Amino acid sequence: MTSTNQKLNFKLKILMIIFSTIIYSLSSFAIDKNFLNGQMGYYKTLKPGVYLLVLNPPSKLIESLSLFQKTLQIKSASITGVGVTRNTTLGFYKFNEDGTPGGGAHTDDVVKDPREIVSLNCNLTTQYIEKDKSPITPPPHCHIALAGVAEPAIPNGNGWSVVGGHLIEAEVAVTAELIITTYQVEVTKVPSLKFGGKVIDLQNDGIPLIRGY
């Protein structure tokens, strides 16, 4: 009798695993095919915690990544991508003449014409904590490099100039194909008095890096 019950329990466990897998696959398929009903784009799961997000024009990169983080309740992530953007607003951090930080001041510039993304690197963090204020989810922190115009950077040369900087926002012109690797680890940002901006803080939960000899 005991042997029969063990076999029955084993079969029930197998059926439950199969059923759970089917439900997960169906729900994932439904989610993957309906990122705001496809108006902004689509995404699919490449493997647990890793996603391919493809944005349609005229979606905005930072806005879309913020929504993606909120939709999937992502704690932290790293992002790389390629594509074509237009109306790309870049921020350039200002330093003082002596090379010291300029207190958070930025100068902005807009690349209006469509440019291919040469490099795009971003991180997503969990929260931004400022004294006496409620924690908020910080916007994606992205740096981008864009292909230059069709003129050699050096006269009679073969190379072209590249423009880049801190990405404030950009409109997808053709496509944006992003690989998002997520982590179930909370990462906190805090204000930096020296830098004048928001920086990742690991003092409370990070491992000290000590110079080795």
C-alpha cells in the first residue's frame, strides 16, 4: 500500500510540474507579446531574468525603460543596445577649470537627425533615498554614443566622428533592440555632495575593496 501511495504521489508531483510549466509559458507568452499592446514595442524572455526588448518608433528610450522596470518590478539591471534614434538629448557634466566636479551642473545638446547607436549602456537601480524624503525609483542611468555624420573626422581619413554623453532622452527613429539583464538585488542611490548628482551607495551592504600587496 505504501509503495502504491509513493508512486501516486510521484505521478501527482510530475503532473503539477508539467501544469505549472504550461501556465508559466502561457502567461509569459501573453506578457511578452503585449508591452502596452505593442504600441511601444515588444519583449520576450531569453532566459530567466534576461529579456530582449524591441521598441517601435516613436517610443522614447528612457520613458520606455522606466515603464519596463515598473511593469516587471525590476530591482536592478544592466542594459546594452543598438538601434537608431533621433531628437537625442545628451547631457555633459560640467567640471570646474581646475578639474574638480562642478556641483551637478549639465549642459544639454540635442542631436536632431537620425543616428545609429554605436554603444548604449544603462543601469537600473531600486531606489533613491534623500534625507527627510520618501524613497523614489530613479530613472534609468544611460550613456550613449551615436554615429557621426558622413564626413571623416580626419581630412582624407577613413574614420568618422562619434558623439556621445549622458542620455537624457531619445526618440526611436527605426528600432531599438535592447538586452536587459535583471538582478533580484536592491541597489540604492543617494545624493553626492561632492559630485552634485545621484550615485550608487554600497557602504551599508557592499564588500570593502582593499588594496592588495
